[in-house]
Amino acid sequence: MKNSSISPLLQGLDMMPDGICFYKDGDGPVYMNAKMKAVAEAAFMYGAKDCFIMENFEKKDLKGCCRKETVNGRTYLILPDGSAWSIKTKKIVTENENYTEYTARDETKLYETTVELKKRREHIEKANEKIREYNKKIDSVIRERELLDAKVRIHDDMGRALLSLRSYLYREDKDRGSLVKLWRVTVSILRRETVADVSDDRIDALSEAASAVDVTLHFDGEIPDDPVIREISAAAIRECLTNTVKHADGHNLYIKTSYCCGAYTIKIKNDGKQPDKPVEETGGLHTLRKTAERYGGKMKCGWERGFELTVSLGGE
């Protein structure tokens, strides 16, 4: 009667999807169901009757047949077929004897999902680190650009002031009051007491500066309203105006612009003396090239048929 009641129980344990083993302290395993035997044999390549799975799992070398892996604090036994098993223990204390219950549960899907999430977190962390580095570089570029823009504005204001002073020295009828006002603003900018006024259109300001030094600007074509294009165009005209007055002794500046299929080009020539050697790109010309290239543009200085500056933005 006793055997007939135990046999169905053992059959039920053997049909469980989880492995189970009862170990008597100081003696050894007293029962191991079919699944635990299969796990033990696959893990250690021993006969089920001759091995104790947890003793090998916790204390002995796994002989290269499987491996232990801990993911997020959870240890898995990885079998040669790739399945992942979690091993748990539970103490059972009776009046006369002590036992330990060992269970093995197939948690392959949980293990694979956990590993995949871990990889994704690592990938995201690396991506976030790259984004943080990128943001640092962007902040640095923005600061450098703001500093360059400030230098260009001051350079423009100084250029206008110097051109006005030159004109004043040669023309007695020049309005001294406006010249003094212009120099006061320039000095205050250099002393950081104020900032350059960028609300006015710099093209119009250059036309006034050119007129003050007896140079006429001749425009052929329109300069688009795009802020970047107008900014670079103004810088190009200013450099050519300075060259015309300082080196070429010219009185006319010819500015030809074209805009087609997303490409903008400005060409500037003067009627002054032809350079006797290639133009050195220093100071304002060097800054102009760097500014154009920063926006994907190109700059070219010609000299063999008279000074000619060409700046191209956009297009191929």
C-alpha cells in the first residue's frame, strides 16, 4: 500500500519540467528526478548516480562542458545546448535529520532577454557618452564662433573708423562731429563698455564707408536676404574696399553676384593698380576664408589680371 502511494508521486516528480534533488547532509543525494539527472549529465558528463550537481556547480571545475554566468546578480548554469538554468537551494530540517532541496529551473528566455537588455544598456550608455562629448564640442564651437563674430564686428568698426579718418585727413569739409562720434563708439567697444550694433545692415554701412573714402560700389545682381550670405558678402566687400583704398589706389569697386540652384557666388574687382605678386591671405582675408569654409563655401583670390576676390556658397 505504501509503495503504491509513493510510485505515482515519483512518477509525477519525474514528469516535472524543473529538476529537483533532495540531499541528506553528511550522506548524499537521496532522490533526483529525471530532469535533474538530465541537467547533471549535460552539465558535468558524469553518470547521474555518481555525481551531485550542486557540489560540482558551487565548488568544482565544470570541465568545460558548461559555464556559470552571472547577469544582474543572478547566476545561471549554461548547458552545452545553450539553455540557461537557475539553481536554488532550500534547507529542510527534521527532528533527526537535515536535508537540502535543490531545484533547477529552465530560464533560458529570461536569461536571453536579460543579456540582450544588458547589451542595449551598454550600447545606449556608449551612445550617450558620445552625445555628451559631441555636446562639449558643440559648446566649444559655438563659443569660438561667437568670439570670431565679435572680432569680425570690431574689425569692421575699426576699419570704418580708419577709412573715415583717412578721408577726413584729405578732405577738410568732412563732418568732424560724425567722425568723433564714430571713434567714441569704436573706443568704447574696445574698452568693452558697449557692444557693436548689429541691427543695421552691414552692406549699407559699407556703402557709406566707401563713399567717405571716394570709392563707389557698383552692384551687379542682388544679395539674398539670408543672414549668412549677407554676413559673408559684407566681409568680402569690406576686405576688397580696404585693399582698394590701401594698396590699389582705386576709386571703383565692382561687385557681381549670382544665385542659382542653391549656389551663391560673389565676385569683386577694383579699378586700381594690378598686384605684382599673389595676394597673401592674412588678417581679414584669412578670417574670411575660414568663415566661408565653415559654412561649406570656397574662396579664391586672383591677381594676374587685377585683384579679384570670388566667394562661393552652397551648391555642389
